[in-house]
Amino acid sequence: MATSNQFSVDGTAVKLANSNGAPIDVRITAAADIYLGDSTVTSSTGYLLSKGDTLAITLADHNEIWATHVTGSTTVYAIVSVL
């Protein structure tokens, strides 16, 4: 079963998804450029996901994905499915 979420992301890292007990498939898109990584993600260390692009990633058990945004705040959309 898939669940969808919307997150308000600004200059502080926000957890988008975490796998607890089983791998998950995550699809992420954003209304503006964001940076993805671990809980310490910054614009210097993160993976750039450009506005409107979608990232599909599988997270192994006990992993997380976080996002941050440089200026102001933006909305990030995520769909998570347990594999």
C-alpha cells in the first residue's frame, strides 16, 4: 500500500521517509530545488533535486532520507510504498 505526504521544507533538514522493518520505495518531487541526504544534509553536501524532477529510490531496512531547501520554504511531495 502506498502513502503520500506533503512536507514544508526550509533551511532545516526534514525527514521525508524512513524504513522500519522492511525496504521501501520512495518517489520524491518538489515545487523548488531541494537537497537530499541524511539528517545533516545541506546545500553543500546534498543531492540536488531540481524543481519538478522526480527521484525514485529504494531504502533498505533502517534507512532514512531527508531534505533541505536554501531560501524560504517549499513543498516536497513523497509517495512511499513498502516492498
